Amino acid sequence: MKRERVVEQISKKNKTMMTIQEAIEARHSVRAYKEQPLSAEIVNLLEEKIIEQNREGQLHIQLILNEPKAFQGPFAKYGKFRGVNNYIVMIGKKADDLDERIGYYGEQLVIYAQTLGLNTCWVGLSYTKIPGTYVLDEDEKIACYIAIGYGETQGVNHKIKTVEQVSNANVTTPSWFKKGVEAALLAPTAINQQKFSFEYVGVKDGRHQVHAKKGFSLVGYTQMDLGIAKYHFEIGAGKENFDWV
């Protein structure tokens, strides 16, 4: 409860008090950041959340503070990043499902950061790995970075697909299923590709069943994108309403 009270106090101070659903709707990728350091309160909350996500996702996520070099090289210029001094390194042991877990648990950090008045951006390639800034254990790999801080703007909306294009939602499927798909369509994906789909399968043993799958993309990152979209779907649909199959 202590963390919830601190989050509420920070949110009120920053006039950013919002629910997780509101944070999903408000979040946009931001590439340019203000020269404004993160407060000790904010850092503590992020570190606590990272510990939680590492435990639940069996990951090794690390928050790097006041380190501008990773986003000052040619890759960062190509990605149009500016003023990034803080970022999250998404690390985990090599496994077939690593990218999906990185997406699923990383997006929880992204949305949590939004409720704290921060801005973020998933970064697949436009960064430089700076030796000594992170710890990489045996059999681990860096999947991506997440830029984090106070954005110069709140980002902009991008064109998204329709519910019908990415699901079998219709008048016979539960209303929560459509809400889940709508939330998933707000999820960030590599170059906004949205190569995922959701299928309402039916009811088994008294539980609604939903199947999520990634599509094909030459760009890649579809497994990570699927993990991000699945988290959004759970928020929109209500995780208690269904089981993944």
C-alpha cells in the first residue's frame, strides 16, 4: 500500500493521476526528452517495479540513470532520439519465449511509468551498448532498450488497424473481447506494424478461451510485439474473464 500512496502523491503533484486503462490511451512513443532528472522518489518506484517484473518474468531488467552516451551515437541520430539520459536495458536468459516475456513485462513498466508522469519509447536498434553500464550474466542477452524520462511532448497518435483486421470479434463474441482487442491496437509495435491477431475460441470447462498469435514481418520483433499486445489485451478485456490458449 505504501507504493500506491506514493504513486498517488506523485501523480497529483504532476497532475497525471490516471488509471492503467487511461495510461494505455495516453501513452505514445517519445524520442526527445527534457534535461530534467528523475527524482529519488520516482527512481525508487521504478526500481521496485523492476524487481517485481524481474521476479515474475524471470528477467534481468536494469534501470540506467544519467548516462547519455547510449543515445548519442549514429544509431540514435538515425532514430531521431534527443536528450535521452535514462533508459531501461531489457535483459533475460536466452530462451524461445524470451522476446514475448520482454514485451509483456516491459510494457508493464512502460505503462507504470506513464502513470508516474513519465514518457517512454521502445528501442530496438537505435542505441549503442556502453560497457560497464549494465550487467550481463552467463547465457543472457540484451533484447532491446526503453528510453525513459520527461518528454518534450507527449507524442502523437498513429494510424492503427481496425478490430476486424486483427480479430474475429463480431456480434456473438463477448463485449470484453472487443475491448481487449481495442486496447491491444493501442500497443506500441515495431514501425507500427501491428502484426498480431486475437481469436475468440469459445468456452472450455466454464472458462472463455482466447488465442493470440504473431504474424510474419521482415522487420522482426513480432514476438516482442505480441507480448506487448497481450498485456494491453488483458487490461482492456479483464484478465479474470478468460484464459490464453
